[in-house]
Amino acid sequence: MDGGEIWIYNSGSSKLNLKRNIIICIILMLTSITLSVYIKKDSSGSDSLIIFSQDFTLKELAEKNNVPVKEILHILSHADPAVWDVARNRPIKTIIKNPDAVKNAVEHIKGDVQPSKDIAKYISWTLYLSLILLLIFSRKHIKKIRVWIMVLTVLVFGLILGANPNPMESSVKLFKLFNSMKGSPNIVVVSFILFTFFSIMGSKFMCSWGCQLGALQECLFNIPVFKRKHEVKVPFSLSFGLRIVIFIIFFILLFGFGYGVVFGIKDFVVYHHLNYFKIFDFHELAAIAFYSLPIFILSSFFIFRPFCHYICPFGLYSWLLENVALNKIRINEKKCIQCEKCINACPTEAMKYIYNHKRKYFLPDCWSCGNCIDVCPVDAIEYRGSGT
């Protein structure tokens, strides 16, 4: 091992770590319940009834239905980008060729707010992730258990409970909120806070164990084709660079900065067109995502979580959160025999950086998958917080 910071733990720390994580889970559960009650109260005044007339202006329609004008136009722009230029103070029937499309847009917006289902999903995630945190890393054979947990994650949080809410949209909606393209600000903020809490339970914990799309990609990756694919590591410089570039493009085109102004592009949501979470609500899948779906599926067979590594903005955010995560992979230097099996088992470059102490912060993405713990022959790798 190269020089650098050394983490040393004694055997008596296991019980302390367990107690600590129990406290974390209890706090998280109480927080989730409190915020869920807040979501329910905040949405109690909302009405799913659509108030619509072709004689309304867009502003009147938005006010009567308590939705942002920009959000209506955003949905209409998927079919016709020129809709952004229509007059918002003239009757809808005089500015939109198909007024029913406007009504459908409002229905879509109001239908997207489903507090009861969202609350059920948040509470389920809290229980699910808490059980994983308390149980999975106290056992061997994590890899075999994880295969089935990934299937369960896809089934419950994807196929049964649907695409929304999800980590990626929680971050995208926050930026849309700043651009007056999203209603229900309290719900948007609470959603983002909850996904943040889920993520700091451990390094990329939400992304790794609870994200329905991440789990789907991993299920495809686990299908035994091209056995040497496990030797291929996504270069961190490449994955980080692409995520940053896509995020900058998203930011510029959303707010109309820089080249957005030059080309007259504003209020354009890049991630809408790359939102593969809509696989679980297939009728809402954007055209670009639909036509590139074969690439997404094929790449998932050969690359560990390609969408998460190359595109997802929440993946970028959760990478930052890894630096303050309450649980991380640690190496007990007294036990380590330097066999480097952990480096080979890690699906990314994270373990190589941890093992060689290349730096303490801003390491390559660690997915808290437990592969390194599973293969260590002397139990020298632990998943715990600092100082426990």
C-alpha cells in the first residue's frame, strides 16, 4: 500500500457501529414521517379537478388550476418548440391549434402530484434502506444477496410504485422550480431533502440500493454475457467529465445563459429527453429516450450502470455527498494482507483509490455494493462511520 491516511479499527467497534446505525435509521424514519405529513398537509388544498375553457388565456388557465404557465408550455413544447413564443394574454383558442393539448398538459401536471403514493414510496424506501444498512454489511455473501435485492428494488420501486418520485427528477425539479417551471415548491424541496438524507446514510446509498433505474441497469449487468466485462472499469475522469458537461448544458439551456442566448434557447430541459426512469411509465418516455433505448439496454449489459456514471445529475450530487456520508468503506490496516482482491472486485475505480490512499475526499464513485467486503479473505474491509 502507498502512504497516506490509515484507518485502524478494533473488534469492539462493531457493536458501537451497529448502535450508531440504529440511531441513524430511527432519526431517518422520524424525519421521513414528519416530512411526509408535511407533504400531505401541503397538498391537502390542491384539487385534481381541471378548470378549462378555450376562452381562457394561458395566464388565467394557470391561475385557476394553480400551475405555472411555464410548466404548461414546457409540456406543449415537446411536440412543438415554437409554443414558447405564443402570447400568454390571448385566448387559448386563438393561439393554440389544438386546445385539447393544453387541457391534457394541465391534467398531466396535476396528475403528477400524487402525495399518497409518494408518501408510501418514501416510507417504504426508509424502511427498506434501513434494513439493508443494519443487516447486509454484517453478513458474508453480500454479492449473492445483492443480486436479489436489485431485482426486488426494480419490482417494488419501479414496476409497482412507478417512475416517480425518483432521485434524478428530484434534482431536476429543483432547478425547474428556480426557473418558475414547477409548482408545489414545498413538495419539490421536501423530496430533494429526503433523497439527500437517503444518500448520506452511506456512500451513494440511495443510488446503490434504492434507485429503481440503477437497480435495473445492474440486473442487466449481472446477466452472464461477456465474462471479462467485470475487468472493465469506467474511468472516473471520463464519467465525471461527461456528467459535468451534460449538467452545464442543462443549466445553460434551462436558464438561457451563454449559448442559450445566442441560439435563442431557453427553458429547455435536457434531462427530460434523457429520462430513462420513464421506462417504468413507458407512455411518458421522451422520443430521444425511446429511440436510444436499445443503446441504453445494450450498454447496461457491458458497463456497470452507464446512465448513473455518464448522465444522471443526482449521481453527480450524490458523489459530492459521499464526502459527508455517515458510512464508508474502510480498510483495517492491521488485518490487510495486500492481496488486492478488493480492487478487482470493485465495479469502479473507487477501491483502487481507497486502497492506495490517493486522496481522502472526492474519490471515484463508491456504490456501497459490498463486493470488496465479500471477497476479502481476512475480513479487513469494513463499512462504517469515522471513529467507530
